[in-house]
Amino acid sequence: MTLLKFNTADHTLSFLFEGEEREYSNVVTIKTHDEYYEVLQRQKRTEKNAPLLRVPIVSTVIEFTHE
């Protein structure tokens, strides 16, 4: 099971998979596609959004924090 903890106020994401955790900053949104979620991150140099992660919907839980 994959766990995504997305803080919409701070634009941060914690990615937890098989006991390993990674932290990402400048995350702007999580898009839903047919079979996967796509996490987008704002790029500092270009100021454009780029895909950071794609994770399968069937094995992913997303926790949103808005504070």
C-alpha cells in the first residue's frame, strides 16, 4: 500500500511505500487519471508544473491536510 500525505497549504508531499518515506516540496496538485494518480511539482527554473510521481489508484491512499 502506498500512502501520500499532501499538505495543500505548505505544498508539501510525504510519500510512504514499503516502510520508506520521502518528502517533496513545491507540490501543486494531484491529478486523477483512469488508473493512476499523478503528482505535479512546480519547477523552480521554469515555473512550470511537471510530473513527479505516478502511483496506481488501487493501492494508494491519499491524506489531505489543508492547514
